[in-house]
Amino acid sequence: MSYNPPPSGPPPYYGYPPPPTAAPGSFAYVPAPVIMPVYPPHHQIDTQPAYVTNYIYPPQPAPEPVQVVEHPSTEIIDWVPATPATAQALYGKAFLAGREGWDGSPLWSIRAHHNGNLVPGKLAIKHKAAYIPFSGKEIPVHNFEVLCAPNHAVHWVPSSHGQVPPNAIIAGNTHTGEPLYLGRARHRGSFSPGKIHPSHECCYISFSGSEVSYKQHEVLCTTEG
């Protein structure tokens, strides 16, 4: 099925990450006013395919968020309200969930309310930019909660197709009450945290304006025993 972009054109580019400096003597012709983001060279080749989701979310009348049910063993795991400006104070407490591929800067796990959903996503703390993957797009958020946990309390477990073990951490929920879990996947040199949506059988991350799905992923779990 072919995809026709909306009349308003492609989604806006938020200027993050910044494009690299063009090599001497090279040039590119880009018809104004479209801005084409250029990514830096990658240090590794992805070994699994990535898919930009075309899942159609039915329109919703902005329902009230349902109460998320936390994992019973999360007494030492905390979600701290923050903004891109105030999150800096959580260095040393926030859980390091991944890294940017283009500059190696840290990515933290967050969650934010959006259209009646509580959605896990990522915070690029060095660049003060937070995003969640939702409805095929990378949505910037400005009020969110940061996952704070000691390294000994949690660990990543390889998984696939949206499957999660019993000790997986519930980090959010859909407007219908389906749990969403903390996941991460490699994409274009980055190790990006996002959301595992079991009924969609995948992990979603956000990248360069889009929601990207992966069948192979990792899930964050509590350390038992």
C-alpha cells in the first residue's frame, strides 16, 4: 500500500540531533522549504530490520488516564516528576537506560501522559529533550516522570514480539488499561529506551520524528532474590 503524505507536508524537524558538517566539496540540492535532516556516519551496522509503524490508532475522545498498576516489587524504584530543565538534579539517581549513537550521551527512561495514555519514552538529558513514541510519531514532552533506580535493583532481559517475564516493570498503560512495559532496542547506532506494547507484539522507540517498532528487544525487569 502506497503512503501519501498529508497536505501539510512531512512532520517538522525539531533540530535534534543536529546534522553533521558536510564534507568539503560536497553539496545537496533541497527544494525550499523542506529541511532534510542529515545523520552522522554510524559506527555499527544494524543486524535486524527496523520498521516505522503504520499501526492505525483509532481516534479517541481524550479519555481520562486510568490508574497504572505498579509492579509489587518496586518499592526501591521511583518515578520522579521533572521537566527538561529540572531533570539535571537527578544525576546519580536516574537509571541509565541507553545512549545516543551520534555522541554517546546518556538516555534515561521516562513516562508521560498523552491522550489518556501513560507512555514510556526517553530523555536525552545532555540535550534537555524528552520524547515518547505514539501513533507513528515521536512526540516531544515537557512534563514527565524519570525512572530512578539503583543498578542492582533492575536488569535488562532479551525478549521478542512484545513478550515480557513476570518481573517485568510496568511503566505505563493505554487508555483502555493495557499495561506498557519498559523496553529498549538498537537503532542507527543508538540504544534507545521506549515502550513494549504486548498486544502489538513489539517494542516501540522514537527516533527523528517517527515511532519505530522492533520485534527483537530487551525488557527491564526487577532483580529478584
